[in-house]
Amino acid sequence: GNSVTQMEGPVTLSEEAFLTINCTYTATGYPSLFWYVQYPGEGLQLLLKATKADDKGSNKGFEATYRKETTSFHLEKGSVQVSDSAVYFCALSDPYSSASKIIFGSGTRLSIRP
Amino acid sequence: DTEVTQTPKHLVMGMTNKKSLKCEQHMGHRAMYWYKQKAKKPPELMFVYSYEKLSINESVPSRFSPECPNSSLLNLHLHALQPEDSALYLCASSQTPDEKLFFGSGTQLSVL
């Protein structure tokens, strides 16, 4: 079945450091891929998405590229800020299901030190 | 209005109580969802309503009963819950079942 595997956290970085959070997936067909972010005490927010191979999603300085050959969708940011501290979830949706069943990875907690 | 509003934000209930969680959106979305999230875990899908009809029930125990009175509202009725049901309950909506999800802030439920 479909699944998402993320690197385990927590990840702790200093402000202005480079960020990579790894995500790989297993899926039949051609899923859409997402990164969601959850700030403390809040629900999830869509950060970025990509719907086909080689697409690059980007938002708020974050980027991720849909790599079909390596089944990966790694999240990157060139210079993190304290305000980026949150839990990040990689997710996929199966476009062939009758209703959207988003499958989430286990989440990666990111903490940024001033 | 791009918000999904959930009430209450916090709820404490005993195992014999009956309570309801409410969710509302005014974005014209036709798919609405209930997720359960335990601490430090990803959200787990419970129910999906598509065009006001229940389309997915992920084998959720009958002590959880969803209701979609109209296209803007989604309720989750709770009865005879167990302490292990304590979690953050998230509502979400999307334009159609295949579009991106918009989440509410959740209801933090504690069952004593």
C-alpha cells in the first residue's frame, strides 16, 4: 500500500542554517505530494505541493522537488528562522481513490535556536 | 473567509457523558473530514464527507458518530468514550475530495 517515510526528529538548528528534511514515499500510480506544517497549538497548514514528476513546490522560502526516480520529496530551506520552529509532515494523496485519503508521514519536529 | 472553525477548543468529559464537537467552513468546500491526532503522531483519518454524504469511515468505533447537517457544518457526536480516546480532533475541508486540505485548530479532548 501507499506510505510515507520521514526522517526522525527532533531536528535542532541555529538561525540562518540550511535545512533539509528527508521524505520518501511508496505508492502505486502517480500520487500528489505535500508538505504540511503544524505550529504549536494549531491545526495543519499546507506549506507546498507538487502534483507530477519534476514539479517543484515552493512557499515562504521552502522548496521540495518531486523526484520519481528516487521516490523522494525532500524539504529544503536556505536560511531558517526561529519562526520556522514547528512540526513538518510529508504527505501523499492517491489520485485514484474515490475520495481524497491523505497519507501522512510521522512528522519531523524542527527547533531553531536564535 | 478561508478558515475552518472548530468549537470547543478544549473539552473534558467523563466516560458516561455525551458531547459534540462542531466544525464550520464558509469556503464552499464540498468535502469535510475528521482526523484524530495523538501527541507527537501524525493525524489519522476518521471520516470523510463528500457532498454531504459519508464516503469514508475508517473503521471508527460507534461511540464516535459523525453528522453533516449541511455543506458548511460537520459535527462529531461523542458517547461513552474511553480514556484512550483523549486526543486532538481536527476538522478539515477541501474544495472537492481531491483538492488540498484546510485544517481547523482542533479540539483538545480529555476523557477522564
